Amino acid sequence: MRLHPVFMSAFSVLSVATMFPAQSGQTKYIEPPMASIPKGTFVMGSEQGREDEKPTRKVSVPAFQMAKYEVTVAEYRKFIEATGYEYTQGCAHRIGRRWFGSGERDGTWDDNIYVLSEFHPVVCVSRKDAVNYAKWLSKVSGKHYRLPTEAEWEYAARAGTTTKYYFGDEGKSQNACRYSNVADLHAYSLTEKLYNASYGGGYTVNDCNDNEVLISTVGLYEPNRFGVYDMIGNVVERVADCYKDSYQGAPTDGSAVKENGCEVYVGRGGSWHWAAHTSSQRMSMNEDFFAALEGFRLVRDTKGKDIPASQGTPWFVKKLSAAQQKVKAKHVRENPKYPTKPKNLKVSSHDNGNNKVTWQSAGKGQVTGYQVYRQDPLKNVSTLLAKNHKTAHFIDKKPLQHNARYHVIALNGDAKSLPSASADSGSKTAHVIPSRIQGEAFNFAPGVDVINSGFEPESDKIISSIGKSKASYFLAAKEAGKYKMDIRLFHSGADQRYWIKVNGNVITTPALSGERGWKTIQGIEVNLSKGRHTLTVQGEASLFAVNWFDIQKM
């Protein structure tokens, strides 16, 4: 195994001494600690989720056992040592500015940047490798181990809950870090410094601290009611089912969706790299997909018998427990306390045409200063105006002549909060029509993001990501009459509507359907008097964006 010292020194997770080839002779294989999952019926999927989580249906799941942890490097090592198995090579595992896909595809299960200890989940394991490991463990142990079905996985992840997440609904998302290793404040603060990879630009980050930046030792966080750990986050878990983009006609007995020659399979649980996935959220992976965010866990098929939980191989459990305690102690000893993000950000006019930005303090005793940023929506460029500001108000003495967008980050030494919600300075300048109006050139648009699209031309890539919010634009019609509007927009591919209003009155509610992507809607007609008007566009779904409006006199 070749160590990657940059990553080891950055985290100081466990000493190399704990990577224990010396223990490899203790047993020929490692029996995983297993939780007993009782039989039961649950509603699988979510009507509020993505299209592939529908339609919901009742599924009856027989009793089975599920591994408490994702399969570790130590467990997988036993398989390789015992069999000489020719494992898959060429894994993409390095991190760069665009996160993944940087550098050579030279990773293997025991030689990648995530092999931080024997007690981390094994990654850079193909679907074929995972299935063969389960077959080998079944043979040497005399027990039937396999990948879980998707129904078994969701049933175990929910553990009797009906909420969006195991730990509750959206308002309790800070609880994610109690149960999982996900994209969080700690990763948000450190990844750019360590890897030149940023969680900005559309990433969602849980506003909590799980104390890990990358992949973590298994079992660090709280288990769910069934006694299973890390069902959300850490690594994506491969399951047995062939992926379909709908649950229409799916089994209701807990069995897997199967198809001869299946080319796309299901992954569940998300990973350390993303905000917490919901209990029903699905991923699709090609059969030959091979990278470093994916691992797996096993279930033991008990033929529906309710068998008590099993401890697993004693020496492994003892070593794992010691490793967990060591990492938790390191968290307490070394990791900073992260401040709460500022609230109630407001922008108002100040003397001499300056902008005054005010906000609510993020909490006494844990804030040493603030960073103040201003975004120019027309260029999608953010500027750091104040690096370590000491008060909860700031005067921008060189404001933009058009709408500007501000946000603030609280500091506790080097530790940063998530950005506050943004606030616009607003602009009273109207767009003279006929003309083309860029989506990002709104006069006010609370809750709307300005981002770059990777699918539009480089010269016109800045867009207004509206989602379920709304963006408003002041218009100045040169003359009265009938105008024709074309609009360039993006939608998710699911059937949805959007609303276009003029002066608060709905002029059209077109339906969107067809393939996901950008399209130009043409020929929307509206009568306008000479003078000022307010054009507003609002979406129905989270994936809805506008690149431009083209408004011409008929």
C-alpha cells in the first residue's frame, strides 16, 4: 500500500501503526457486527421527493440482519489475502479544483487517498468486487451474506420513522452531524485550504460540524433505532437493485428489482461530499462505474427468521472501538468551534449614495469578526470587502451603480460559519424595451441565486437560478402596444409550470415538459402602456432557471 503523505499529515487521523498487517493472522476472515432488523411494513419512496422516488408504495420486508458498519479496509484485506483476488484497478480518487476526476486514474482499494486507516470504509471497489467479497465471506463463514436490496436498505435507514430524514424534517437538518459524516462546516472551512476545492457555487452544506473533512472511521456517530451506523453519508452504498427511474411495478415484498443484462444499478445514502441525503433519495450508477465515493455494506439473509444481533469477530471489534475513541478524542482536542451564520442581513441607502449593510450578531463569545462579501450579479464575481470586520454593520463606500448582492460570514479565529442569506441593494433603474434582458439583471430577487451554467455558451453562461422563488425586473416601454416575449429557461425534465406576471397580474402560466435542459419559449404576448412596468417570473420546482428575456415590439 502506497501512503499519500499530504492527506495523512492533513488529518493525522490514525498512526500507521494501527494499519495492522500484524493482526492479519488472527483469523482467516472477519465476521461483521450485525444488527437484527425485524420484519415490518413501510411506505417506500416520497411523494415530495424526486421523480424516481415515486410512486410511493407499501412494502413488506421479512426479518434480516444488516451489518452495523460499512465494509472496512481491514475486512476487505482478508478477502484479498485469502484468495489472491484480481481486484479492479484504475480508480479515480484524487481531488482538485473541480473536486473529482483530477490527475491519473491510478487508485486501487488499498492505494488511494482515502485509505486513512484499516477502519475506514473500503472504496475503489467495483460492483463486481463487492459481490465477489460477499460470496467469499458467505463461503468461509457458512452464512449467507449479500448486498442489501433497495427496499431492505430504505427500511433499515428509516428504522420506523416517516420523516424526510431519520433525524427529522428539514428544520432539524443541523442534527445531521449527530448521525452522519456529510458536507458540513468543518469540510466547508478546510477543503479549499487543503485541496483547492470549494463548497461554493451551488453546493448545499449542513449547518453543523461532524468534525471530519473527508471519509471517516466507521461508527463514529450515533446509530439509528435499529443499531445501524452511517446509513447517511460517509460513502455511497451499493445495493442489489437494477435502477429504474420510477417505482411503477416495483416489488412489494422487499426483493430486488432485477433485469437480465442490467447496466445501471442503485446507490444509496450519499457520502461525506454532499449534504445529508433523505431516507428515500436514490442514485444511479453504471454497472462498471468505479470511483472513490462508493463503498458497500452487507446484509445476512436469514430467510425471514428473526435472529439476535451478533457481535462480530471479537479482536476486530476491540480494535475498532479503540480507533473510534482515539478519533473522537482528537476531535475534542483539535477541532475548532464553529460560529453560527449571521441572520437578518439588510441593505439600506446611506449618506452620499453609499450602501449600509447590517446583520444580527451570530452569538456572543464565539465570534471574533466577520467577512463581508459583495457579488456583482452581472459578472457573477464576488469581492471580499472586509476580511475581519469587528461590528455587525458595514458601509460600502464604493457601491455598484446597479444591483449588488451582499453576504456575511462569521469568524471564530480561522473557523468560519456558513454564509448568511444574501441581501440585494436593489436598483430602481428600468430596462428600456424593446431589448434583451439578462436573467441575472433583476432589480430584486430574494432567494434567487446567480450562477454559471456549464451548458450555455461561454459568452452567455451567467444565469438566474430561480427555483421556487421569484425574480422581478423593472421595464420602461418606449411606446404603448403589443410586445412579444421569448424566454430562455432551464427545467428539470419533470412536468411543471412557471408564472409570468406584469404589474402583479398573471399573463401566462406555461407548462414545461419534455427532456431536462435549456429551451427557448417563444411568442408570449403582452400589451403594455408607455412607461414603467414590473415583470416577475416565478418557478414551481427547485430546478428552474432563466438565462434571458427577449422583449420586442410587434
